[in-house]
Amino acid sequence: MIAYAGGIVCTDTATGYGVVGQVKTGLVARGIARSTVDNSAGQAGDKSVAVEEGRFWFDIYASDAVTQAHVDQPVFIYDDHTIARTDGSAARSVAGVLRAVDSARGALVEVSCANQTAIAAEIAAREALEANITDQDAMAGVLNAKSVATVADANVIGGIEVAHRIAIADAATADTDVVLTYKTMITQIEVIKTGGAGGASDTVQVKNGSTAITDAMSINVADKIIVRPSTLDDAQMTIAAGGTLKITCTKAAAANVACIVIVRGLRVA
């Protein structure tokens, strides 16, 4: 190893020995070498190098560049004279804190062993905040049963309702099965007619597997009419995780059974 005067010098926490700045994790930036020390022919620890802490100008890695907007934020080691904006997908160690950017001189970085702990804590806090923001963004766009807690009996906080939408085509003559990922207590059902008028024998029934949850709801109604069940079997209304929510539709000749079935419920343990 050759530590060049003015180059970044670090302690490698994996070995405890000094190394020059490079793309590697586990390095603690100590400062810059005050003079050039050539230990390329020796073993680790054969020579020592005097380092100086402070604020120093370094080159900026063009593919991951810092700007004025990044002042007072941690920056990372690319090599012994170059810094980068990010850790390169957890591949680089912290160089120090960016204090200024100049088009001619590069990046002014405060390098100090004493502030490495504070920098590490700041990075951890920022990563936690970014993760929380990402979670919130994801929930704002997609809130589904994965994010909904189970609702206990007499829950004093309350829970969030989940819904399953099943579209029944006019030509439907077979059952429609939906295998539920989570255990769900069915609490209400609406059938929205979406086609022409149904026939006298047209019905929709919601089941837990092969066992009825609701009565057979007549859909002998016009387009846009909403139909609800008159009964809900409390002994069958809870469908186990991996259980089947079944929609059974019967159709009379020349009738139209097109509809949308909305099944609402609560996730339960």
C-alpha cells in the first residue's frame, strides 16, 4: 500500500490496520496523509503514516456526483482522492461531511474520526425515515389486506374493512371460487346488476366452500339495481385462510345475470 500525501487514510475495522481510501465497507476515515508513505513491499503494520483531520478538497466521482444541495450531508469514499454522493448500494464507507462544492476545486469534506459515530447515526436515522416514507407512499397507493390488522372481539380501536369484488358475466353458469389468503369474517354483501333484466329464477348466493352463507338472492331486477341478502349465517360467515369464497349464480333461459358481487368483511385471527 502507498499512502500518498493528501490522500484519504482510513482504519479498516476488519483488520485494525490503516488503508488508503477505496471502495470498501467497514472503513473509518481518519483524515489525510501528511506525507507519502510507501509500504507496498511490506506487511500490514510495518509502517505508520501521520494523518491530519480537518476540511479538505477532493475530486467528485462524476457518476455519483454531489452538488450544493448536498452540503452538510454525509458523503462516501470512492478512492483516496475522490468522493461520491451515495454508498453505492452499501458498497462504500463514509468519507465525512460535505461542507462546500466548487466547480474548480471539487468537494470540501470535513474528515474526522470523532464525527464518524455521529455520521453513522445520522445515516441510520435517514434510512429509517426513507423506509417509513416509502411504506407510507406504498400504503397511499395500495392499501390491501396485507396491511390490515386482524380485528378482535370487542376491539376498542376498531378495524378496517376489506372487500372482494367478483364480476359475474351474463354467460356464467358455473360457480366462481376465490381462495382467500387471510381468515375473513363476512359482514355484508351487495350485488349490483350490470346487465339487462334478470329472469324469475335468476339468483346469486354467497357460500363458504360448498355451504351457504346467504340466502339465494333474486337478481330478477333491472340494470343498476342493488340487491342484498336477507340472511347471513353466523355459523358460516367466517372463512378460514386458504378457504373458498364461492359465488353460485343460477340463470333462467333468455335472462341476463350479469352483475358485480361485493363481499365485505373483517380480517380476524
